Amino acid sequence: MTEQPEQIEQPEQTERAQPEAPLDWVSRLADEVLAEASHRGLDETIVCASGISPSGPIHLGNFRELITPHLVADEIKRRGIDCEHLLSWDDFDRFRKVPKGIDGVDESWEAYIGMPLTSVPAPAGSPHASWSEHFKAPLLEAMAATGIEVREISQTEQYRAGVYREQVLQAMRDRFAIDKVLDQYRTLEAVEAARQKSTGKGRRVNASAKQGKALTEEQAQAQTEAERGSGAATDDDGSGGSSGSGGSGAGGGGYYPFKPFCTVCGTDNTTVTAYDDDTHDLTYTCTKCGHTEQVNLDTFTNGKLVWKVDWPMRWAHEHVLFEPSGVDHQSPGSSFVVGKDLAPIFGWERPVGPMYAFVGIAGMAKMSSSKGGVPIPTDALEVMEPTVLRWLYARRRPNQSFDIAFGPELQRLYDEWDALSRKVADGSAQAADRAAHLRATSTASALLPTTPRPLPFRTIASVIDVTQGDEAQTVRILGELDPANPVASTDDLRPRLDCAERWVLGYVPADERTIVRTEPDAVLLGSLDDAQREALRLLVDMLDEHWSLDGLTHLAYAVPKIQRGIDPDAKVRDPELSAAQRAFFVLVYRLLIGTDTGPRLPTLLLAVGAERVRSLLGG
């Protein structure tokens, strides 16, 4: 496993003073929410909401829908103000299509398209009762690990229990007003769709290329799918869209914002053909099985409002003051935009709702074949401490896109996190960085678990790489890093030790793993000149007295200095010395692992062991 090249010694430089950072984005959004509550004259618990459709793997982009309201709600709680985070499971959404690459799922699941997600069976072999429960479970696990507390609501349970009966009746009563509002946006939506169709995929590829992230057409399509999330922004609005709802000009029945599921085949391939405002009798025909039925909305609960009406209705019902949404929800004619004019029909105003940007993945191409598909939060938590994952989202404004690294960049991420932690500890961190660190490591009610002895991730990973995951060997070597303060227990190294092991053994490609030679390279040793032999002799002779991470680091840089008569402790800017140090590192790497680069040399020496180092270096 190759790390960043060894850094040749440079003289210390004075860090330029930075201006004090402003309050972070979480504080500003919390201020905005509280100002909105004051503007509306509300004196009640503040409600921040997330809505997630468990239609498939809930990936790291969807996680932004959850953690953004969590952070804002948590900031409000820190101020001593009553606030709750509501997680609405959109599990009454229709099953749109059969996702690819899901274990235990084949083309037979196409029979369930159009049914509620709670009525679709889970993938074969799953311990869960339904499709929706299967995909909820990993997110709930990740939430527990990252300290995200919510009040869960199942939309299947809400609708089928009749919780929204009065709102459904109101929507049907006010359907002409709703249709008039929606009609104002249908033209805009059509124009936007036509524009996107005319510009094609190339526009997305070029836009990404401008950010230095050129995408293939396949990657661009994957990004588009991820940005759509549950697909709610493309739901029909009851006007006769793709899923077959009755609407203006559909079956001569006019516009209807309620969508029944057929009581025979269970799908929403239904067209409402009539509704009686006095009796609340509704007639529908199923375009899939041909069933026609009259039901009464005073008792019938096997259906739901179409999404663009459902969302603002729920804002009003739950008194939501804050709910973010993705790019798809905030384009012309989409649900969040339309909701501004529909929410007042239900006696509410649209909540504060910032748009959040795309979350990409770095290093996916090098993930092992066992890691198929788009990573979900529990995948990230295999290799990231919960505090590090929270920090990735807390440190950037919602409208800033960013990548989550699963490749070599992960080591740099841990370096940055450790550097920030040190700055926070010594009081030198900027205000916004301190705030992000606080939000990553704690909530209003608790501290998140952290690694008691956070040795550098890249060091741990290098040791695991060389030892092939042998825990006894790994612990022995890590214990030798600092002889004056040895690691007392492996518990002091967890969860970071486990994260590093899973990353090395599961994510680093086999051809990038470090393989220590079993026998000395006789050919290379025989070709060395006197200066190279002298350098190796100096290294071998002084191994024992420098046998610690700091000691070996000093020794590796000191050998070329000693050969040139330079004080080993001197800070020297000398291109010739730098070149000699570089050449010395390459020589040692070749003799130990047969490559020009590898793990940091001091770490590698510790991992190989003094006796074996002497043997391989000809000592």
C-alpha cells in the first residue's frame, strides 16, 4: 500500500495569521428558523423535518437530508429551546422500478411495481418483513452510531390509520384551487424538461468538468439518479402523469389530488373517474387489472395524496419550520417551489428550506469487488469514526457539494481531522472550525464515542498492511511506536484500529498492498557502491537506539546528513541533501518491499522488525 511520498526536511515556516471566521452555517440557519417562528407568532416546540423514501439503498447523498436538520435542531436544543427532529418515512410511496445490483432481487420484483413500499417483499434472505423495512434498517444503525435522534413517522401507518382523513377531504374539496395553483407551474415544468432534454447528458458532464471532475456518461447518469433521491420531485401532481393518475382531461373526471391503491391488484395504476363532494364517494378504475370500484373517503384509507399536495399538507399537519431538500425538489415547477403556494391552503406556510448539493464518492473505482453499488452510511462507518463522518457534513454549507473518500484520500482526511483536533485542544482553531468540531464530537445531550489513543490512521493502516491484519503483530508494533508511552490496550485504539483494518483489507486493491520480501535481494545488494553500503550500515547499526517512530524518523533523515558531515539535528535547505535523502529512501524501499515507494519508512521499519530489517539490508 503506497502512501504519500516521504516528505524531505524543509525549514520551519511561520504560519500566516488568519482572520477570525464568522459563525458557522448551522448557527445561521438556526437563527433563521427561530426568526421564522417569531415572525409567525409561534410559541410551541420547533419542528425540523427530514423525509426519506426507503425505495432502495439510502446512500450518502440521502444522508444529507437527515443530518442537515439534525444539526440545526441540535443547535436550537443547545440554546435551551424545545425542538424535535421529525423523520418522515415515505414508505407509502409507490415502488417505481426494480433497482439493479441488489442481492436477492431479480426481475420477478417487477410484479410489485406500483405497490406501496411497505407491501413489497424484502430481498430474498432478508430478515425484514418488507422492502421498506429492509432499507430502513442500515440507516437506523448509522443514526444510532452518529448520535442522530428523531421521532419517526411511517406514512403508511399515518394514511392507513386515517390520521390525514380531514386533510384528504379538504384537498378533494379544494381540488379546483389546487389545480389552478399547479397549472401555473406546469408550463414552467414543461419548459425546464424540454431544456434538459435539448441539452442532454453532455451539459452535466461539461458542468462537472468545469469543477475539475469530468464524468463519463455512465457516471453522469449515476449522479443524476442519486440527485433525484426518492424521485418525489418527478411525481405527477394528479394531472394525469406517468403513473396513471386521473386528472384534467383524464377519463373526463377532472382533477383529483388523491391517488387510491387498487384493492384487487394493490397498485396505484388507477384513474379517478368521479367524486361526490357531498357524500365523499370516489370512483376509480385500475388500468392494470381493470377493476372498477366506488369507495368512500370517510372510511377508505388505501391511498394517498399525490406528492406535490402531500408534502405541503404534512408541513401543516406537523407544523414543520425547517426542512431542506435536494436540487430536484427546488427546480422550476418542482415540489418545494409549488409547495409555497399550496401550504396556505392547509393553513401553513412553507418552512425554511435550504437546498443541499450533491455528495460524491472518491476512490470508488479502487474499491474491492465485494463493495458494489453506491455506498451507504454504514459503509462509510466501516472505515470512518462516527465523529469523522459527522464532520464531513458539518464543515460544509448544505449548498456545497463534496466527495467522500474511500481511496487513499481517506488517510489525508484523518490527518486533517487530527490536525483540527489538536488546534481545538490548544485553542488555535478558527471559530467556524471549532463549531464544526463541536458538532462532530457531540450533540446537545451527549458526547460521541472517540478513540482514546488516536494514533495516526495512516500509521495504523501501514502496520496492518504489512502484517496482513495479524492483530498480535499489529498491537506489538503499535506498542513500540512510543516506548515511553506504550499503548496499554487495544481498546485504547478503537474504533480507529477497526476502521483502519477494514479499510486496508477491504478497500485497498491487492496490487497496492505492501509485500515484504522473504529473502534479501542479492542482485541489488551486489550492485551497491561504497556510499550506498555505508548508508545501509549506518542505518542498521543505529536501529536499536532509535527504535521508536520518532527515533526512526530522525534516523532515516539523519543518515544522508551524517555521510556529508552535517549535524543530524540541523535544519538544512539543500537540494543536494534532499536528493540524497530521496535516493536513500528509494534504496531501502527496494530492498525491503521491491518498490520505489511505500508506507512511511519509519512505520515500515517498525512493522518489518529490527532483525528482519538487518537481514534484508545485508546487515
